[in-house]
Amino acid sequence: MGQIWVDIEQEFVDYDEVKNDKIIEFKSKYKEIDKEFDGELLKRISSNKLFILGEQSFQIDSKDLVGKKLARARFFSDPVSSEGDVGFGWGSASGFPEEFYSDLYKLLGETTFCASVTVSGDDGYYSGIYYTLENGIMESFTYYAPEKYNSDGNPLCKICGTAMDEPNDYMICDDCH
């Protein structure tokens, strides 16, 4: 497997209604997982701001999966449902038990993480979302292929490869459209 870089950002949700005693109870039940996150699992920043994985945004590099970075990769690594283009993986990182995701869902409801994925050796990228579900993680991604150009600098149609004098937003020529 090639190297992947994933930029992830947790969508902000008002977690004011989540009581501290419930967070402490969750962290106590999953203390071994919390240790993997250096104690930053469900980190409360203010009365209504809660970072599920320690920070609102972070990057994961598949060649540097140690400590908290490995825990974050594990969190997303074993989706129970996938939609769209998911042509990348986390290698040997394995997800957490289903009960963990179930309890997290009961505590917080659905949470969303936006992600952008770059794969070594590929000029395109993936953009999508991870959601927490009652039984795990769902992923939904779209692959964006790199635009190709001829020697004159004209963009090529993504379908047939012919040069386009006037490209459209889809990078598809009139004959293929």
C-alpha cells in the first residue's frame, strides 16, 4: 500500500447538553482506548465545545502511525458502511470494538468528520465525510482525478481524452457530454 495523508476536521456541534459525569463514565469504561489518545478522547474545551479525538482538526500520515496518531487512524479504519469512491485504506490499523462506537453514539449522537485524502503516486485526491453510527463508522468519499493537458496546454476530456478548446466545469467534451 502507498502512503496516505488525511486531513480531518470535526464538524462543530453544540455539546453543552452532554454532562461531564457522562463523559467521565465513558472515559472510565474505555480507559485503555483513552490511553491510546493520550487521555484526550472526548476533550472538553469549553462548556459547549467537545473535541472527540482531542483536536478539531488534525492530519494523519500512514507512515507515522504511533501513539495518538495510530488511535485516530484506528477510529476511522474499519467502517461498517462505505459509499462512493473509497480507493484507500489504513493498512494494518484495526478499528475499535462495536460497543465503543455504540456507546459513543448514545452519548453524542451522529458526529461528522470532514476528510481530504491524498495518496502517494496519485495526482488526484479523495474528499468526503466520516459519520459515527450506532454500530461503527460510515465513510462516504468522492475521488477527484487530476486534470490532464496536451502539449499545447489544452485540457483533455476525462472520458475520451480529446483536447478541448473551451473546457466546461466537468472537463468532458461536447461529444461525450
